[in-house]
Amino acid sequence: MSIAEIHKNRFGSEPEGVYKAPGRVNLIGEHTDYNDGYVLPTPIDRHLEVSLQKRSDNMINLYSHDFKQDTGYKIEDFKRDPKHHWANYVLGVVQALQKRGYHLGGFNMCIQGNVPIGAGLSSSAALETAVVRGLKEQYELDLDPVEEAYVGKECENNFVGVQSGIMDQFVSSLGEYGKALFIDCRTNEHSLHRLSGDVKVVIVNSMMDRSLASSEYNIRHAQCIEAVNHIKETYPTIKSLRDVTEEMLIEQWSSLPQLIARRARHVVTENTRVLESTKLLDQGDLVVFGELMYDSHDSLRKDYEVSSKHLDLLVDFTMDLEGVLGARLTGAGFGGCTVNLVESNYVDMFSNIIRERYFNRTAKKCEIYLA
């Protein structure tokens, strides 16, 4: 059933518009965005979509088709809803727009999507972007795509309470299929880089719970700030780990707490990997690009400690497969998905082997998607 039909069944009339936005997979550049660093995601062919119908009163009425839940709020008086977590991504967008001075009225909205929830493929950013697009059109708001992304980020940071960076919303708003989107998360400079060659981006969902992701995400954010504050004592001009070079980190290594030093090393070296990756994509060198993906996972596993047993297994399973160029965890970690660069004619065999190996080792079934 289409979302327009769902909307009519729920609210008694057709919506005035339907809006959608894609999830994303990050090829390389993990936990760098909130450190003003560099990332290289690409959108996936799975979306969140919303239907929207303006009301004449001040009520926001929401229905989630996926959760089979509905709820309502007054537009001038709402707060974070602990019982309907999915609704907070709509309310947070409304609040962010109100803080920017935009006047919104009440509306009816239905939500549905096929981005796997809790898989680290950014279903939340897809929802935020779809909601921004709908409210922008219906209320004729003056927002460009970069501003749309920042409205979503403000929702995530200030209303939902996750101190994420701009990557997820940015690629949901500005990404293009078949291309990697380089983003400088400080300056908003961005560029598209085609994934040349006969390869596919294959996503493997471990189907493991990511309940630790939000709390540990905020801990990692605080640890990065601690590293910056320490290094600033010697280099007062730095503002974030984006400004720290590998030479600076080596110099400061012995004076930093070991855990904080390792957290910083991941971010500093990951930024270098992203910059090198854009050059490799432009040169069509996917072999070395794949090697950097493996290096990234190793850093996330050992230095940043955001991997998990199941994610490590999925990456390790690819090591002897000649049709796989690279693999790593993607997203915040602690469960969710890996991203794999696989030769096109090897995708079916890859999928069968990974499913079999994962089930034999864990007694769990993984899910596999193509970006």
C-alpha cells in the first residue's frame, strides 16, 4: 500500500504531498564528522517517506505505519516523547525550524520506510530530511539543501540528544546514486566522486542490536574533546582533531592518557584515509581504496573500540575472498552493518558465502542489501 493510501485511510483525505529521502552507507571516514573532519558516504536505494497534509488548527498528528503507532501534539507546546521515539525526529525538525524563525501550522503526517531501523544506515537522518523537504514545500520555506541538512543535525543534537555530526543528513540531502560524496564537515565543501569499475557496494546487516551506540557515541565525542583540550596546551590554535597532524600526535603521545591517545589516533589517521580515498576514486584505483577500508576497520576495532564480535567476523570472513576489494564496519558501530566493495560478477557468490559462514559461526541470519 502506498503512503498516500495509508494517509487517506488514516486521516480521511489525500495528502497534499509525499516526500522521501534515502538512507546512506559510509564508505570510509567513521567518527570523523563530529571532529570537523572528512567523510565519504553514498546514498542507498532505501528510503523513508512521509505524507503531509496541513491542518487549520495547531495540532501535529503523526502515524508511523512501520510501528503501527499514532500520536499527537500541539505545535506551540511539545517536548521529547519517550514513548514514541520515532516521533521525536519529526518534532525535533519542527523545533529547529521554529528556532530559525519559521512559522508552521498544524499538520497530519504518515511515515513509512524500508531503511532497516537500527542497522546504522541512517534511517533517522532519512526521516529528518524527508520531513524537512515536506515542511519546506508546504510552508514555502527558504532553505537550500545544505541548510536542510543542518536542520536535521539540530534535531538530532538538540532534541533527540545524540551528538552526531553532519554526515548523515548531508548525504541524505545532497547525495547522488553511484557516487561517493566527499564532505568537509567544517567548511561544507563537498564533491562527488564516481565509483568507477565493475564493482558493487554491498551492505551486510549483522542483525545485532545497537543499543550501546547512542551512549557510547557521546562518550567518544567527549573523549575527542579531552584530547583536543590537552593538545591545545601546546598548540593553542587547534579547534578540533581535524587540525591535529600525525606529527603533532606523535609528539604529544606520551603525555596523553593512553585511551585518549588511541581515540585521537583513529580520528587523525581516518581523516588521512578519506583524503587519500578521494584521489584513489578519481584515479580508478579501487584495489588500494579497498585496502584503506580494511585499515579503517582495524583502527575502529583497536583504537576507537566501536566494533563488535559480529562485525569483526563479517569483515574477517572476507579476507580470503578474491572478489572482495575491501570491507569495514559502517555507522556508529556496536552492531549494525558492514560495507563491502565487491566485484559485480562475484556478488551472488559473496552473498551465499557470507550468509553460510555467519550462520555457521553465530547461528544468526544476516541480511544483505545492494547500495
